[in-house]
Amino acid sequence: MAHTCEVRVPDPPNTPKRVVVDTVHGVKIEDPYRWLEDGLSAEVREWTHAQNARTNAVFRQLPERRQMAQRLLQLMSRDMVGSPVLRGGKLFFTKRIHGKNQPVLMVMEPPHLQDAKSSPRVLVDPNRASAEGIVALDWWHPSPDGSMLAYGLSERGDEWSVLHILDVATGELLPETIERARYAGVTWKPDNQGFYYGKYPKPGEVPPGEENYNRHIFFHKLGTDPENDPKVFGEGRPKEQSYGTSLSNDGKYLLLTVSHGWNSTDLFFRREDIPGAEFIPIVEGEDASFYGRIIGETLYMATNLEAPKYMVVAVDLNNPAMENWKTIIPESDDMTIDRIEFAKGHIIISGLRHAVSHMHIYTLDWKHVREVPLPTLGTVTGITASLDSSTFYFRFESFLIPPAIYRFGIDRDETPEVVLESATGVDPGLASLEQVFYHSKDGTRVPMFIVKRRGLDLSEKQPVPTVLSGYGGFNISRTPEYSPAILPWIEAGGIYASANLRGGSEYGEDWHRAGMLGNKQNVFDDFIYAGKYLIEKGYTDAEHLGILGRSNGGLLVGAALTQRPDLFRAVACGVPLLDMVRYHKFLIAYLWCSEYGDPDDPQAFKWLYAYSPYHNVKENVSYPATYIYTAESDTRVDPMHARKMTALLQDASSRTPSKGPILLTVEADAGHGVGKPLHKVVDEQANIWGFFAWQLGLELGQHAHGL
């Protein structure tokens, strides 16, 4: 049992109720903590400071938290390579280097690509810009020949990137910079003298709040004032649309992608060699997704149009009408395509089969060449190739296996060769990875990964402290990826489970749509039934089961704790959405209406209000111990969700005691999570896993198997 009696938990700070009553689509809604939405008010800041102090007072008493922090620092400080990009024979990649808070960007050049032991050089080191490690590298785009580099830096996790330009050979920075270049998506011209990019308006250029939207495409010519960059696309179109660009290999065609949320896109192209040429639609208005690359006069395009698991088609740009498209790789019954890349004369396909990566190679004239053997059950997290070479590179990882970059020659190699690897965290033989399948409430078969120490004996029917995680949304799959944060938990004898919920992309677009909009309750049911499976199969019981989720996953665990508070002992809820009636009014959240629904729409309001965690906290219910964490500089999910939910749960627990405390951390100088410095990541994860060890009763320090 968890030993809550050993820890003194101070009373929560006084939180006055100031009820605001709204009538939304005929429904009267009382909101007692509307005042906590204003994160700039002195009163809210004082309240937040008091909540942080209370949480810190609790965590300082936990030996589990201290032990977790020590082990996590060891594991997370080790070298780790990021995904590679091949340009002009140069391999660019990020790497977290021991002793640095932020990953650096490196390049490896010929002839070193043939020598895995060669030393690549550092191109961009954001650690030099901040002793505290709060400046992060958001994105980076080398030019086609690898001679120039555009990259974005931001501070405090706010992701509002400033674009910089670097000469790769000399390391010289060009004088011009571009602000508001979040998600810039730089596309270089073949002559390296300019690029297309995305940029948001500055505050004051548009009405208040609109600066979080209206991302348009511009063109920048090197050596000119970015303030005069011409706008290429976006003017007069809906504010929530997003745009991406790419050029054909010869620079003749510009491909433009228009994204409508996470389930449909339009594609346009124009001739770059004809001054004033207009964009011509390839596909527009279809409720499906399309992406690809132009090679010569042909667009090779992956789509889920009438193919939920995706197929690849060829489009002749001289005759792009849909009836002339040719299918070159048909939809598979058992694999969902998630990535395509192009090498010399070949298409490389990465896909998921029951949430596990597989990789296949085809010729451009539709013939299957081979499946690439992957090291183990895991995930391909990046592929890069060149049209000039039949050799390509990819990044691969699994739960216990840190990422490595592999090289594979289509015409010569039998197995991939490691080019760059991360430092080993633990012995891969420490734990077993099991994939199970269970049935959700409506009978849908759902996969789940379970990681536990080898030799962990479940036959004695003793429940094991277990943490279940999930996401279930935005067409994002949850596959076996390396996570140092879970390793101390596994080392100490705990179990970690990751469920592949509907709303993700594990089984294609049908799986995604079964968990979005009015089907969102399916995601919560999938998660709840994953917890029931773990209990029914003897892994754990309700007193030793915790749940973990962040962002959309924070919404997930928020719904689970309000719908089935009896099923879980502890909840860690990170940067969450929790007030689903008002979520769309804050920061960039209107972008997510295509996924969740717009509360201003009467039909969408009904399903949002039905599951909104903030509106489903009840009296006379004993809720799980809950740790909610968020950050002041989060520019995606407003911290108001975390503040209001904490206040509501603390108030409910003052009358019907919860199973443990309701705690809140609002971190300064941090955002949604991207670009968080190492020391802040360690603190955050130590809080989470120390909290779980405390509440679920996991004893630490007896089973360490670190290297």
C-alpha cells in the first residue's frame, strides 16, 4: 500500500469561489473559478506561488523523488542522437551531449560518412545563448546542396522561433533574422539564394488574439530586408489553415500543401520558371490527406482517399486530374503507411503493423524490392535519402534501446549498419516487452505494450505498481520509442503500459476518426478498458494502478479520473486541456476544433460538455491522488486548465477526502515541453515518478541495473 501517512501534506491555499454563470446553447453552466483564467493577475500569481510552495513541500519529503532525480539525471545526461537529414552528401543531425542542457546540431561530411568513428562538427549550439539552458533549437532546414542552413531559436519554451541563416562551410551567420517564424517549414531554392517559409503576424498587426493564427507563406531572398519579403500564399484564407511547401528536385515546380486540421489537406502546384504563374489545384475539397514529392514531371503522393491505411499514387503534372492518377503502391490490409522517402530510382516506405514499424523498398515503376530488416520490435523515427544515391539513412529505437542512425544500401546491404549511436542507458535484457490485445467497451480490439523487469513474478497474485499511459488523438501513433524516464521505474520492479488508443494513426484514418469529434468517448473507453485489462489479468489492482498523460493525453487522464475514479490510485496530468467548453478561446486552441469540435456549434457542444473533465467533477466522490503540472510559457495549452481543475478537485476533496493529495506545479521559464532544458526535464520527471512511487508503493533502490 502507498505510505501517504508518512508524508505531511499541507492544506491547499484558500481558493475563493466567484461563480460566473453562462448559458451555452440553452444549458446553464456555473464556473466557480473563472478568475483563475487570468494568469497575469497578481492574485492568480500569488495563488500559483502558494500552490507551487505546497507541492514542493510535499516532494521535498519524498525519498522516492530524490532517488528518481539522481537516476534520471544519469540516464538523461547521456549522449543521444536525433533524426538525420541528408543534403548534398552531408548528414545533418541533432545530438544531446553529456553536460549540455540542449541538443546541438551537427554535420558529418564526406569522406566521414563512410567512417562511423569519425567526429562530426557542431553547427549550432543553443547552449551558448543561455547559461540556464532556456534557449532551444526549434527546427532546422539545410539547403539542397548542404551549403546553407536556416534554423529557429526560441526562449523559455514559447516556440516563437527567430529564424537565423548560417553558411555551413564557414559557420558564418548572415545578418538578417526573421521573427515569428514558428513552424517555418523552410524550402530552399536550388541556387541557395532564397527560400520559402511560414511566418505569423506580429502582435499589433492583427486584432488581439489573431497573432496566434494567420500563418502565411513568404519568400526571402538572401541579403534583403525580411520586412519586405513578399507574401506568397494565405491572404484572405481562414485563419486556422496551415501551409507547407516543397520544390521538385530540379526546382521547376513548387508544391503547396494546405492543411485543414489533422484529417484533410489540399495540394496545389505552380511553375517556378514562369514569372507570375498561378497555383494550380491538384486536389481540393476532399475529406482526406495527401502528401508527397515532385520528381521530374511526376508527383509521387501518399493518400488515404478511399484507402484509410494509405496508398501511393503517381500524378502527371501535365495532366493532374484525379481520373488520371496511377496507383503504384496499393493500400495494404495489414500495414499503415506513415512515411515515404525517395532514393535513387526507389521509394522507401515506413509503416506500422500493430503499432510496430516495418520498412519496405519499391522501385519507381511499382515493383516491390525488399523489406528492410529492422533490429528488433521498435520504431523508425526518421528516414533521409538522396535522389543521387541508393544509400539511405534512418533512425530506429525501442523502449529500452536508445536511438541509433543506420545506413542501408539498397543494392548491396543485407542488414542496416550503425553509423551513429546513442549512449547505452540500461541493459536491454533488463526487461521484457510484451504486446497484448484487449477489447474495449464496444468490442474493438486494441493493442497495448507492457514493459516489465525480466523475472518479475506475477504468479503470486501480488499486485505490482503499474503506470498506464496513452494519448489517443491528432492522428499520432504511440509506438515503442526510447524513454529514459520510465527506466528507473522498470529497474525498481514497476510495470509500464502504453495503450494504442483510437484517435491515433496506428491503424490508419479510420482508427483516427473513431476517436475524434463525436467519437472522442471511444478514446476514454479504450483507456479505461486498458486499466481493467491490467487488473483482470493480475498485473496490478486499483490501489496500485496509476495513469499518465500530457497535452491531449492530459485530457485523456482527466476524463478517466472523472469517469472512473474508482479504477485508479494516482494520476499525473501534464499540460492538459480540461475545460472543453472554453478551450477554443485561448492561445492557439481554435486550431483543434477540427479534432475536438467547436463548442460554439450546438452539436459539438453536447459531446464536449458530456466529457469535459472540469465540468464532470462531482460531489461525494473520492478521487485519485492527482499531480497536475503545466508551465507559464506554454503557448499551446493555456495553464488556466490546470489551475481551474486543481481548484475544483481540491474543493471537492475538502468534503469527501480523495485517495491522496491534489497537487499542482506551474513551472516558470518553460513551455509545452518542446525545448525544455535538461535540468527542467529531470525535475519534471522526478516529480512524476516520485509521486507515483509514493502513491503506488514502489520501493526504490533495491533493483538498480544501470550501466
